[in-house]
Amino acid sequence: MAEAITFHYDVDGENFTSAGNASVQVKRKLRQLGFPPEIIKRVSIAMYEGEINMVIHASGGSADVTVTPEEVRIVLTDHGPGIADVALAMREGYSTAPDNIRSLGFGAGMGLPNMKRYTDTMEIDTEVGRGTTITMTVKVA
Amino acid sequence: MKIRELAEKMDLAPLSLPDGDREVEGFYAGDLLSWVMGRANAGNVWFTIMSNVNVLAVASLVDLSAVVLAEGVTLSDKDAASALEKGINVFTSEKSTFELCALAGELAK
């Protein structure tokens, strides 16, 4: 197997306008590496949703992306409030985003469902008061 | 049909037009960004009343052919410059989202 390429990004929790920077950069890198457009779309949308979630709910966090010819793995880590009820959070339309976030067009309750929909595997490791780590993979082959 | 041609037929005012020769491949309407991100397809023209920098991120991630801001909504100068830099076509129109959809429906026939 070819050696993995890794990228690390810090997601700024204070700056809503820069949310999405990491996913846009990953998109660009995957394009340079010659990945198919459909794979790039899935990775960048799943990652963008994750970034937005970290900004809305957790005052930021970090994103680590590992790229091999077989798969793209995204690990999002935050030290926010954690998710009390994962099953509920995964339900389309359920959102705890505040009104000011909704006025920006977010808070549709589609973030986590979109992340699941666009990836092949998704694991949520969360604890109230400790934070959340989400690991997603998109298979290339 | 190309974006430039669509803009002329629908009387859309350009706010950022880096790629007028891009082909229009269908349409999508909606204001909830995650919903649009989950449902719109590459090449679509997107009708929305939302205008902030996150709209540009969605357009870029989904690879939309253009964003049309309805009801006279516009972009800040900074966001318009950012759209141009990112290669995203953005227009504004006085028409409502419904009127834009109806018109697009006629053109798509």
C-alpha cells in the first residue's frame, strides 16, 4: 500500500465566516491528487458539515484527514458539550442550533445525516461534558 | 444552455461572473444550506434568498453552475470579490424564488 498523506487543520470556533476553509482546502488537495469528482464531493461535504457543527456547538476543534489510494479518513475532534442523545441528533430535521445560526441558513437538522449519507462509515464517540470525536471514511475503490 | 444565455433570458443581474460559458445542468431552490448541500447536483443553478459567505462555500463544494439571489437580495462587496476569486457565478434578481422557478421551468421545457 502506498504511504498515507495526512493533513491537519484547526477549526476556528469564533469565526463563522472562515468555517469551511479546511474542507475547501481538502477539496483542492484531493483534486490535485487526481481523485474522482464524486469522491471529492462526498469528502468535502461531509467535512464541511462537520466543521460547521464544531463552530456552532463546540467553539471549534480540529480536523485530521488521512488519504490513501483506497480511502479518505476524516477525524473531527472537539472539546465541546458532547451529544446527549446520538440517535436523536442523527434524525433528519432535529437541531439544537440557536436562532442566530438558523438565520444564516444552518440548523436544518441535516448536518449529521448528511455526514452519514456521504460517507461509507461514520463513528461517533461522544461524552457529555468531554467532547465529540467523529471518524468518517470514504472508500475510493 | 450556457449561464450567460440563461442570465439574459431571465434578466439576472451579475454580481460575480467568472465563468459565463458554464453549462446549466438543472435547477435547485432552497434556503437551508445543509439541505441544499445534500440534494442539489453539480451544475445546478441554485435559487435562494440566503446571502452570506457560507452560500459561496456550498456553491463551491457542490460545484453549482450559478447562484441566483432572489427578491433583490445581494452580496456584500467582500463576498462578491470572494465569489469572483473562487470562480462562482452569482446573480441577483428582483423576482421571488417562485417566479424564478416558474421561469426556469418554462426555459427547461
